[in-house]
Amino acid sequence: MTYRCPKCGSDRIAAKGYARRAICAIGTIAGAVGGATGAATGAELGAVAGLVAGPPGAVVGGVAGAIVGALFGGAAGGAAGAALGEIVDENILDNFVCLACEFSFGKTDAEGLEPSFYDL
């Protein structure tokens, strides 16, 4: 859906996405920390699996397990943070800015206006 500026009626609108970016970063960090905490388990499993190749295999397996745990945790946290941030942007913040008059407005401010030419 293309929104129109409630102030000037322009359809040249951009989304700011501040909450999505901020919460995505926070989620990525939290997920990586949680993944690193869970990486201890991954390191143990990697070390056990690496024992087949001897002591060097246990070390490599443990390090690989820890890294994989942190990466998966960070990716999951980032995805969850981006989804939550998009909800905050859409429903709470004034996420849109008019490129013609620089007026900031939210989704609820834009509802009820005539659709733009491209919505027809």
C-alpha cells in the first residue's frame, strides 16, 4: 500500500525503520550472547565428536561448536529483533516521512486518506 502525506498529500513517502534497525541490533547481540552461552554445550558436543580424530580433533571440534552456537544464536536473535522492530515501527512510532515536505507521520495518520494513483 502506498501512503500519502497527511499534510501535503504527496505520495513520495519513505519509511524510517529506526526501531527495526535498533531492535535487530539488540536482538543480534542478545542472541549471540545466548548462543555463546549455549555454545558451551556445542563445544562439549564438538569435543566429543572430535575425539574420534584424537586430541587435536577435540580442540577443533570444541571451537567449531562454540562458533556455530554463537552464529546461530545471533542470527535467530537478529531475525526476532527485526520482526519486533517492524511491529513497533508500524504501530507505535511515526515511521514515515514525506520526501516533499519532510513531515513525519505514523500509519494511523495516513489511514483514511485517499489512495494514491498507484493504489488504483
